[in-house]
Amino acid sequence: MEDLNKIVYVVDDDEIFHFIIKKMLGQQENNLVVTSFLCAEEALEQLSAIPQPTLPSLIILDMNMQRMNGWDFIEAYRGLKTSLLSNIPIIMCSSSIDVRDMQKVQHTPELMAYITKPLDKNKLKVIAEYL
């Protein structure tokens, strides 16, 4: 039997954000499994260790985290993505409204979108486009 669940990785060091996004996405999508990672290193380990069919449909990535930030994650992901069977869209989600961050996102091909916290219905629609 085929597993119809879509998997979303949420990589963010804020546990409250994990709770909120799980609740909001759960209201919008029935067949969604949200996997939470409080640090980027754990998400990278999971991506490199898992069998290919269980890859996430989407990664929601915080920009500012302890130890390894979102940009560091993308650098590490670039080295890993050649071994993955599919290209995983990444949406960066941050409280930063710095224009330089937004410009950097535009020049980062792995990133599909940049959304600012807090989440609302319109920002959720952007996420849903990539599910």
C-alpha cells in the first residue's frame, strides 16, 4: 500500500513556532506529516540517512538558529542534494525583514520563497503551493 502522506521538515530552534506551524498546516492539509528539527544538523543527518522514498516534500527553514544557521544549512544541503533522488524545495522563514536577507534569498536557487514570522493565512498559502 502506498503511503500518501506528504512530509514537511520544519527546521527551527523555536519550539513554539513548531507548535504553531503544525497546527496551521494540519488545518489546511489532511495528509501531512510535519517532522520537527530544533537544529539544522539533525535535519541534515536525517536527509543523508533516510531511504529515498521518505524524503520530505518541503523544508521550512529558519534563518537564525544557534550553531548552524539557515545559510549554513543550505551550504551543507548543496553537498548532499546530488545524492538525493529528488530536489526538495526549501522555504526560508524568519522574523528578519532585512532587505539584504531578502536579496540573498533571491540569489539562492535552493530557496523557493522567503516568508516572515509570524505566520498568517496568506503566508500559509505560499507554503501550500510547494506541498
